[in-house]
Amino acid sequence: MRTYKWYFEDFVIGSSISLGSHQFTEEEIIEFAKKFDPQPFHIDREAAKDSIFGGIIASGWHTCSVMMRLLVDGMVSDAASLGSPGVDEVRWIKPVRAGDTISVTLTVTDAKASASKSDRGVIWNDWRGTNQHGELVATIKSMGMFLRRPT
């Protein structure tokens, strides 16, 4: 049986985990948006200049995808994760632009061992993405299921 760094019992309510950072480039912003969110302010420099944003910005879904990648690399890949039953809230607070470096922190807000399946529990958490100026750019409230530590 594989052993993990993170089991259900390792998530302490109120604790925070730094998940790393990612710098956005204009090329990746446009490439992502052309595939998944081709709005003019994500893919067209001239149209973006005339938008309320004044230039190209990352899709909020791109920001969420990067945050997810940081979660996997920074914690989930070494956790007894059973997946997630869902996300409760996503907020895009400030536009992400080319050159911005987003750092993500996860804070555990609640934890509950399963009453019906003694081998697992659910963790509720808040993710916060901040840019290189310390400004909040996105938040996610979600939950994850994790195996309990083997006895």
C-alpha cells in the first residue's frame, strides 16, 4: 500500500499550505483563451485595448486551471486524495495580466470524518490567489475527500 504525506488527519482547521506560484505570459493567455474562452479581451490585443480592461487579460478559467495545477503539484500529488465532490464558489477579483506571478495558498476551513465510510473524510478549504503585489486576484471555496491514515 502506498504511503502519503497528507492524509485526512493531517489537515488542521485554520492551517494554510503554500502551493507555489506561476507567471503568466501573453502567449499562454491567448493560447488558452483561443481554445476555451475566446472573448476579444483575452485573444485580440486591439480589441482588448478598447475594453474595460485596457489590454489582454487571462480568462478566469485559465486562472482557475493554473490554481488547480498548483494545488496538484503543491499538495494533492502527495496526498491520499479521493477527488472532490465539488466547488462551492469561484471569484475573479482582479484581472490577471501577462507578466503577473500568481501565488496560491490553501486554508483548511473545516474537516469531517465520514460517518458511513470510516476510511475517509472531507476537507473544506479556501484557495487564495495573489499577484506579485500581494493583491488578491481569485478565490475558490471547495472540498476534497481524503483517505484516513491507516491504523
